[in-house]
Amino acid sequence: MQRRTAILLGALAFWSTTTLDNTTASAQEVIVAPVLNPADGSEAGSSAESPMIRVALVPAEKKDQFKPQPPTTSEEAPVLEPATGDVSSEETQPAEKPADKPAAELTPSKELPAATLEVEKEDKPEQPAKPEKSDKVEAEQPADAKPADEQPAPLMQDQQAKPIKDGEAAPMAEVEVEPVPMEEPEVVPPLPGYVQALQPRIHRVLDYYYRTQPGDASKHDVWETMHGFLPWGVDALIRTPDYRQPVNAIGWVCWNKPCRGNRLFAVQNGQLMAKQGPRVQGHHGQFLAMLAQSYVAPSYEIQVDGHTFTVEDLIEFEKATCVPKSELTFKLLALSYYLPADATWKSRDGQEWSLERLLKEEITQKVVGAACGGTHRLTGISFALAARKKAGLPMDGVWQKAEEYINAYHKHSFQIQNTDGSFSTNWFEGRGMDRDVDRRLQTSGHILEFLIYSLPPEKLTSPEVVRAVNYVTTILEQNPRHDWSIGPRGHALHALVLYDQMVFGTKPGSRTQEILQTSHD
């Protein structure tokens, strides 16, 4: 019952995702085994040569685990300065400081026509048929099923009722049932109006860039491809020369398909290894960190030269290749997500390692001058702190020092924030307001991404953060056809995706839900 299509469809399994606000959300994970339509017109099949990917589909819950609680104290809407005309790529002069406006008017000064970010209409492809169930289903459960602890309580029988057996009424002992006190529903104060005003604009920007700018395996190398899928995670698509329709980007790379002629993985002595260098990954552990930020399960399959591995094998490779006094930023980020907070292991040279040792190595290295101004190093430290807190382990010693370290960078970031909401174009070195729109997106997007990952949930609706989100939204909104560099664009869009998830409650994998729904219509 397979139909020729590039929509990625598959089977169900279960997993859990860890958020940085010390909560855990139960989710369903869809293993999407593509039914791909080869360019040569031959019959498609779900063979081992076709990429697959797990897609996070989070069912409705009583309490949104991804959405932070707004501040409990009521406060007046702060006076915000919306991003001004200097966000346009055509600007050549620095913008003057805009006049103060009420927060309720949080919109860009150059409002674009509604059609500016509209996706050009294309011929609608043939809709696929409903997929058959995979043989790899580990546990089947209806889409609207709830966990056992969330199932409604069984109906109480009337104490006067008696069971009927063989036409006779059997006596039944009376059972006293204590009334169960009803829990009062938690009242969540609505988000301030100046925050709510951002949601439709963020969705408009994300929808535009998702639909109009998929990756291209013939033009983009592995490094570019992974930055292209960073904002969309398991929903990301990539065009390839082998198939008429885009396929899943993470699945393409994990099955070691070529990206501009470059393949990420190799097999050495029967073991999986990830290459590091130009056109593959710029830092050790970078691809695994991208998978962690995309919520990809460790059981997901990796195919290399006829050998079958999983992400778990990639985790073991990154653990074995830890080297003292080297850049361990992306290893710390990835391993903090995938390993228990108290995990220990030995590297290939026999040294003992743990997340605490990785943290010590990273916190003693400089931030200024590190990759992307040090934002990735700070993000890795933030991931480690979040994992430690979630595990309930003591926050003393180097952990306390690291928390103070991150808090100091929070304060410093806002101290050198520009009045239009952008962050310094000199990273953390000092104030900076470069006129170059590409530099502005690069620095503001990276710093905002780090802040959203590491700030307490209640701080995400603070005036400083809202101004920054407004700025990044505006700069992408007003320059939809600008030829952005893939790296800065990826991190800026990822910052907006994170804000949408943590503040407005959008679940990871929501775009794939829309694709699956469309395929059933």
C-alpha cells in the first residue's frame, strides 16, 4: 500500500524529552521510514538505503511542561522600544534612537505588507495514502491515549447495586468509599499583551523560512546542512539529487548520504567514527549536539558502508575521544542531554571522565574568542547545570561556581544590550552596534539562543528578553529575501523556535503533525 511520495511516515515508539526548566514531558515518537520516489521513476520501497527519522509528537497534557509560568506579581506593561528601520539590509546609516512607545505597540516600524512573507504558490503534489503500520512498532497505543496515571478514575458502582450471575442476585458486601477531594485547577495568569503580540509574528516568520528555504544536498556541505536543520529539528527537509521531493534532513545525514560530496561518518576497526574538519563538522561533538537539540533518541539508526549503528554508538565515540585541555563545548552539551547526570566513563587513553570533569575543563577556558563569541561554551555549561538540577544532585563546588558564572553573563548581556533590543555586535567584549545587518543577526541570534536556554522561565517575559525577541523577529521579517549565511540564520531561527516552545507552548515536531494530518485528508 505504499504510494510514491517523499512524505516521511512510520511507526510509534515512546520516549521522553528533557527541557531546561527542570521538567520532563512525556511524548510520542514517530519513526518515519520514508516511502521515497526515486528520480528515475522506479518503484519506491522502504529499504535499508532510505533515511528514517524519529519525530517528536507531544500529546495534550493537563499542564504544559514546555511553557514557563509567567510572573506571579502583576505589573504594568513596560515601555519597550520596537526595532527600528536599521534592521533593513539596505540601510547605510545608523538609526537614531526611537521615541519611547507603549509596550502594546510592539511592532516593527517598517511593517511589511501581508504578502511579503507569503510562500509562492506551487503545484500541489499528490497527497499520499494512509501508511501501513510498520513491523518495528514496539508498543501500539491510540493517538489520544493517556498515560496510566492520567486515565480517568473508574466509575463508582452504586452501593445498592448487585451483580447478576446465572439469573440470580448475589449478595455484595457494602463498601464505604471516602470522597476523593477534587483538586482545584491551577490558574495560570495570561501572558502580558506585549508578549502575546509576538506570537503571530514569530509564527509568520518561522512558517515562511521553513516552507521557502529547505536545505540542498547538492549545494550544502554537512556543516551547512546541520545548521539548516537546527531550527526545525526532526521536521527539517532537504532537497537531494536522488529524489523528486525533499526528504528528512537528519535522516539523510545519519544514513551517511553525501552533502555536497561530503559524508560525515566512517567505520574504523568496526567502530563508528564522526569526521571533524572543513565541510563536515567544525568541532568535535557538534553533530551529536545538534541531535540533542533536536530531541533525537539514542536508539535512532545510523547507516555507514553497510554497517548499522545507532546514535548510542555516536555517544560512545564522543565519550571515548575526550581529551584534556581541548575544546569540549559540544561534547558537554550533547553528553549532558544523553547521559545520566552522575555518569562516569573512560576515554581511549584510560582517563576517568564525568560531566563534572567536562564542566571543569570548559569553565576554565575563555569565553571571549571562543566559537561564536563564546555563546556555545555558555550554552554547553547551561545544559550541564540543567541536567544536574533535574537529577536533584547537589549544586556545590564547581557546580555552584558554574551557576554564578552563567548568571554573571546574563547580567553582562543585558548591560551591553542596545536600545533597539539587539545585542552587542562585539559579542561579550563590550558595547557594539555595527550597521551590518548580517553581523547584527549573527550576534543577536546567538546570544538570544543562549539566554533562552539558560534563563529561568519567569525571565523569558521580561522587557529585556521581549525586546531582543522582537528585534530578531523584525530583522528576519523585514529581509525575507536577503541571502543570509546559513549558520547565523539557523541560530536566529532556532532562538525564535525555542521562545515559541517555552513561552507559547508549541510542541517540538508540530510541523510534522501538520504534514501527517495533510496526508490523511
